[in-house]
Amino acid sequence: MPLELTENNIVPSAMIWGLVGEGAEGCLLTQQRTFKVFRVRDGQKSVIIKQALTKSRDASLLRMDQKSFNKMVSAQRFFGQVLGTDCVPEVLFEDAESLTVAMASAPEKAVPWRDLLLQGMVDPRLGSRAAECLKWMQDVSPNDPSIPAEFWESQKFEEEWLHINILLVRKQNPSLAGPLEELYQDLSVLREGVVHGSFTPDNILVADGKLTIIDFELAHIGSLSFDIASLLSRLVLAIIHRPTLSGPIRDTVQAFVDFYGELPVGFMAYLGGLILVSVDGLEPEPFLNPSQQEWARKMGTWILKKEIKSLVHLFDNLDALLPK
């Protein structure tokens, strides 16, 4: 029977796997919806150990089996080659039977970019750095032989993220059935390049102005607009949550666009759809109160109905309409 990691056995397990030496200490960092994450350190190094939860309450929706586990690990290794181990933690150990992967730790003072935004700590320079990372990923040709073959199997993304979220958003917003179906079809069939699949401030750690990208479960070959909209939709929500930060967050988005260059045609529909997913999808953003959720729905709806056609138009509406 596969080993289930706990705070009691994480250190001896890490020692058996050759990850740390004598005198090591370990702790549970977080228990997420689908993973437990531990940190183990000795006097010389710090290691992150991540194990999938096979009995999580959402296992029927976001399941992790050995096939999807192997894809996740292959994706992390691939992105590490593309972005470098300073930006993506190096994989040190894997055990598909117990769905466990160990990786080099990000700097211990690194925090999710999302947390900084919610605390009102906005650094527009992070926008250009995020764009740089994304450009490196998207510059890889989809025909590059180094891309894991599993990236072409986007079943997990399509069936366990896309289908469920579009279904939930459509149920809450029936008037948007047509635009949502178009978005669903685009995301199902486009194979433009490498997609992280969850390129959001939740999965970008920040320390001393440097970024560390994590969580590669949904990586695939798909639409390049998806990762851009994933990131920028969360920045829009941050403005809705804290309108007084509109100026610096808008500067962050501008820094992203300035570095990235012209955004793909049709990007705005992705942005509108992902704003709605963030309030009516499988994992609604918990920091939005009911009033803020309604503002997010309005913005997402106006974008999908093409009443808002550009980022500038969107931010002007936010500045004019949101209570300060």
C-alpha cells in the first residue's frame, strides 16, 4: 500500500530518499484541495515534498492518478529546462506509486504574488517579469521535440477544468450561452503552443523581485491567450477587491503588455470568461465579497457581449464605476 505522508514520517521518508541528512526537521506547509505540501530542511538544504490527496472531497472532479502525476512531473522538468531552475524548482525525487514529488525549495521568504496583492503591496515591475517568463514559454514551438508527449493529451484540462467551469458559469449566466460556447470550442481545439494552464498570482512566488513558477498539473498544448487571461483576470479582480490600488495595478498590467507586445486576437473573450470563472466556477475567489462578485460578473458579461472591447476601456470602466 502506498505510503501516506504525515508530519510524523516526512523526515525519515526524506532521509530514505536521500533528500536530507541527519538532524533534519520537517513540517506540513499546507494541505490544499488536492495536495499536501511539506518542507524538510537540514543544515545545508531545504526541500519541498508534495503528495497528491487520493481522498480529497473533490477527487471525483480533479483526480490525480499515476498518468496525470507523471505528466505533472514531466511538465515541471520541461518548464525548468525552458525557464531555468532559478525560476522553476528542480525536481529531485518522484514516486508515482505514492503520487509524491520532491523539489528544490523556492527561497523561504518567497510568498505568493496573490498574497502581496491582497496586502496592497503592488510592484508594477512584476508585470514585466511575468511577461518575460510567459514569453519564454510561448516561444517554444509546439513542434519542439523536447515537449513532453503528454502535453498533447489535454484531457485533464478539457474534462476536469474547462468543461466543469464553463458548465458552472453558463448555469449562473444563461444569457451568455453563445459566447461561452465559442470560448469552449476555442479552448478545446486550438493548439498554438505551450500553456501552463494555471498561470495566476497564486502560482507565482515572489522573493526579492524574482519570480518562481509552480503547479504544472494543467500544462498542455493549447491557446496562448489562456495563460495571459489567467494572469490579467486576477489583476482585474484585485482592482475590484481594492479599488484604491487601481493605479499601481493598472501600471502592472501595462508593464506586462509593454514587455509581451501585441496581445492575441480574441484575447478579450478569454479575459471575460476567466473573470466569470473566478466568481462562478469551481473555485470562486474567496476574497471577493458578494458586492464585488457582482461587479466582476458585470465586467465579465460586458466583455463577452463586446460592450467592453479593450483593456483600456475595461480599466476606465472600473475607475469610473467602482466605489472608492
